[in-house]
Amino acid sequence: MQVYMKQTQAKNLVLFSMFSAIILLLAFTPIGFLQLGFIKATIIHIPVIIGSILLGPKIGSGLGFMFGVTSLISNTVSPAISSFAFSPFIPVPGLFHGSPWALLICFVPRILVGIVPWFVYQLLHKLTKDKFDFIALAAAGVCGSMTNTLLVMHLIYFLFQDEYAAVQGAAQNAAYGIITAVIVGNGVPEAIAACILTTLICKALFTVFGNARAVHYNEHTT
């Protein structure tokens, strides 16, 4: 049993290191954060989602925290017009300083991206079993992606509604319409990408690393 646990820990360390390297590689190359002028789209949530499913919510939350760190750095070093919502080092429009609330937006949704997919996958895997496991994986990918999009955009709305509308050149009462447009325009494509890639990559990794699902389910429910 002790040998088995050591093998599992070694396997987890390899996967965690691999996903961490992918997050850093994506974050510091142009494909990680796509500059759209008013906001940055991202695909960094995908390795976090996959890591959550394979490694469980504790390690997944660590990958999500790393995602948050890369977002903070990217929005500080190479800001978009809405980067004040992601970095306390970027002044809020109309002020000469940033807001600490930006850290909430930058980190909390990203950490949850490393937690939610695992629970979604485990629940649906019990219902679908191996024959329809792709359904559980696809749903976990979509839920992880939308966790990021919905939480980030709604936190921006509740914490920086007026400032966000102002930088968009819109009236204050138009802020939620802009938020909705971003959710649809950015969030839906990101969710589709997460759905497809999570399913394909997890299927491949399950084959390579064996019965990882059972191992992590037992570890995190005992």
C-alpha cells in the first residue's frame, strides 16, 4: 500500500509539474492571453481544468492560483483598458491608484476553476460510467470555463460597474449589456474550446496513466 501511494504521489508530481509548465508557457507567450483591446481572452483555464479532473481539487486550486498569478502579471505588465479590474497596480479610471478588489477578481474565479471541474466530473462520472465518460468530461470542461467567465465578468459588474462602462465609452446603465456581450463573445468560444480539449486530452491521459480517476476519487473522499 505504501509503495502504491508513493507511486501515486510521484505520478501526481509529474502531472502537476507538466500542467504548471504549460500554464507558464501559455502565460508568457502571445497565445495564453489574447489581447482584444478592451479585455484579454485566455486559454490558460484549460490546463487548470484538466489538472483539476486528474489531480483533484487541492492541486487543482494550486494550478488555479498560478493562473491568477499569471493574469495579475499580464494585466500589470501589458495592460488592456480593463486591466484595472485585474491588477491593483493599474489605476482605476478617475483615480490615481488601483483597487485591492482587483485581487478578488484576479484570483477567486481562477482558483475555483481548479475546484469546480473535479466535482462536476465525479458527479457525472457516477451517473454516466465509463461508456459515456466523454459526457462527464465535456460537462466538466464547460463548467470550469464558465466558472471563470461568469464569475470574472459579474464581479467586474458588481465592483467596477461605472468604471467599466466609462472605459467602454458607454452609459452606466449599459454596463450589464457590455458584460453580457463579453460573456457571449468570449465566454462561449472559450467554453467550447475547453469542452473539446478537456475531453480529448483527459481521455488520452487516462489511457497513459491508468485508472487515475479511481485513485483520486478515493484520495479525496477519505
